[in-house]
Amino acid sequence: MSPKKRKRRKDRSPGTAPAAAARTDQDPDRAPERTTGRISRTPVVIADPPDRRITLLWVLLTLAWILGTFLALANLLFVAMDLQNAALAVEDPTAPLPPDMMDSVGNALVWVLVFALLVPAGGAVTALVLRRRIAAIGFTTALVVSAVPLLWVMPPAELWDALRAHFGG
């Protein structure tokens, strides 16, 4: 061996030899302890991805809220337009409207309330029970986004009276 190589081998730091000896004495199932200046080849454990069923639940609830609210509002609009046409076609303006038309308006209103208020409220409660903070924040925001305009257009007292009249007969 050349003198330069021999010199390099002698100049090794004394801390590397005991670390190598200690590593051979360890249990093979246990991960080696981290030494300073050394790269650890221990595999990193990555947590499993979130359950896909829960993700599917959030997607379905979000789609039910967005599409359901939109379609329920469209249904309410078309029923109100039919009611307006029926009111214009009546010869006597003081005559009461047909009860089947009023029932269809009540049903459309109930569907709007279900999709605009109950779906995001149910999603927020489910997210809180499952301890999903971001989903709870999202569904609570969706509830506020739906409830504020709805309750601004029709105050809660009028909404309660309309529901009582629809279900009470």
C-alpha cells in the first residue's frame, strides 16, 4: 500500500470505529440509533392515506348541497311561475287558488330547505363527530352561505308560518 493511503487510514477519527461496533451488537429488528454525521438508511414510515369512504361522503354531501340547492331553487321558481299563470287564468281574482298548486309550492319550499340547510348542517355535524376539522369548517361555511340569503329573503317567522300552513293543512 502506498504511504499516502496508509497515512489516511491512520488518520481516521476515533469515533467511527466504536459506532460500527455498537451497530453490530444491536437487535436486527430495532432501528439503528442516529449517529452524528452519518446517513441513516432506515425506511421512513408513511401514514396511510385517509379513508376513501370518508372522502366519498364529503364529495357526495357537497354535490348534494350544490346541485340539490340549485335544482330545488329552480323547481321553486317554476312552481311559482305556474302558480302565477294559474292566478292570471282565474276569472275571479278574489277566488282562492287551487289547493294542489299551493301544495306544490310548499313541497318545493321544503326541498329548498332540506338541500340548502339540512344537508350542510348534517355534513358539519358528521364532520365534528368524525373529528375532521377542515370538513366541519367547510360545511359550516356552506350552511352560512345558504342560510343568510335564504333567511334574508324570507325571515324565519314567515318561513315558520309557511311550513306550519303547508304541513298543518
